[in-house]
Amino acid sequence: MAEKKVVLTGDRPTGPLHLGHYVGSLAQRVALQETCTQFVELADVQALTDNYEDPEKVRKHVFEVALDYLAVGIDPEKTTIFIQSMIPQIAELTIFYLNLVTVNRLKRNPTVKTEIAQKEFGESIPAGFLMYPVHQAADITIVKGQIVPVGADQLPMIEQTNEIVRTFNRIYGDVLVEAEAFIPKVSRLPGIDGKAKMSKSLGNAIYLSDSDDVVAKKVMQMYTDPEHVRVEDPGKIEGNTVFMYLDVFAQDKKMVEDFKTHYQRGGLGDVKVKRYLADVLNDFLTPIRRRRQELAKNPDEVMRIVRDGTERTRIIAENTMLQVRKAMKLDY
């Protein structure tokens, strides 16, 4: 039997997870755990790079994100969930990697450049934020991750990881493995405003824990076709956020196609389509919410699962660092 591929993925615990997370990564994690050895990281150290003044927020959301993981079907018997800050070997490996990459290379990383602009750091970029691609490389390689599910915008991070791996292996010997990006068919879901990816900071997200009423209210605010003023007017489905969501979440594909045809020829109002989408999303979210509510009744058990996963990861990380230190002649 072929050895299972090692998958490393995770999230920064800065807020509850939303439908964009589900489409971009959570659904893939549930599927990958059936065929791969999977590690899912709660990246609390990386969350502190731009939340260092609010550590309580990060701590709180470690639990909230763990709840979301379990509620969507990530099985702790099949997937190892761990907390980044509790694996000190990641920080140690990061220090070694910093010698293998230049500041200019980090500044040229397209993902980092975009996020620096979004966060409006200007010239006041925290050093921790600038070097987080190196930290991410340590996350991946500490468990010798071979597959990393990411959105297309995160490809530069995997490229930088592999550059570091190649440099390390060239200098010290073949210890580390390169990672392959796994990009899902739908890797990004627009926010309800239709202008950017779904994000808490942009206020355009539908969360996995949102109630029926909140979901319906948010759907009614969704961007559609600005030229579809009257019901009888023909409408466009290209760039129409409501139809993008229906394509992803609706089970009745014929109904969606019928809606599209009707909308394009005119005679179908936005409100009717939005009400249908609200029902579709609530049908999808109801079992996740119920499972989440049940899990939240026993927070100690949730954290036990995470601590157990962290301990299993630490053992693997210690073994990786023994190999790294030996290769670097630091095994005194």
C-alpha cells in the first residue's frame, strides 16, 4: 500500500470562520482526511503579527476556530489539529531559515506586498509580519508537508517555501521535502458586496455560526446586477454574487439554471432569487450550526482534542529538528 501523502493546512485564529473559508479550504480538508495524513494548524503566532496588541482576541478565537473545524466534519481521529505556538520547534526552524532568505526577497513576495498594502503599514511594517512567509515555511516543513491546500493568491507562499527547502538541502543535505500546492476548483468566494474576497475586516462575510435570520439579512444585502432595476428588465448573471453562491451551494442545479434563464430574459426579481439563496444557505449551515452548538457545551473536550493533536505534532516536530540539527552540525 502506498504511503499516505502528508497535508498541512490551517487558519489564523482572528475571527470565526465563514463560507469563504469553507469553499476555499474546509471542504477540501474534510475530503483529504480520508486519503492523506493531515495536520490542521491553528496559527496563533501568525495571527499576532497584526494583532499583537490584542492577544485575548487571538486566544478566544483558537477555541472558536477549533469549534468550526469539528463542526464541519474535520475528524480528530483522522486529522491532527494543533496550536502553532505550542510547537517551539517551528520557531527554532524559522530562525535557521531566516539565514536562507533575503529581506528583499520577502518584500518582493506578491502575497506579502498585497497584504502590506491592504493593512496600510506604509514604512512601519512589523518585522514579524514581513517574515511570516518564512514562518509558514517552517509550519509546512516541520511535519514534512507534501500537499498544502491554498487559494491561488497564496501560491507565492508555497514557492517561497520550496526555495528555502532547496537552499537548505543544497547546503546541508537532503533532509526536507518540497510541497505541492493544492488549489480547489472554487478557491475564493466573493463577499456579499461582490467586490473582494469574503473577509471579517471588510464586513462582507457570512459566518458558519450565523443564525437563519442573520444569513437571510446578509443575503438581502448582496450585490447583484446594478442595471437590473425593474423585475421585467433582463439581468446579468456574470459577476452577480447571488448566482455565484447558488452555483456553489445549491443542490438543485436544474432550478439554478432555470433561474438564470428567467433572470437573463427578464421577469425575475432579485428578491425572489435572494430568498431562494437564503433557504439554500440555511439548509447547508443548519447541521453545522447544530453540531457547533453541541460541541460548545463542552469546551474542555474541544480543547482536549486540540491539546492531544498538539502533543502528537510535537513528537513529529522533535524528530524533524533532530534531523535538521544533525545536518547543520548542531547536534552537540
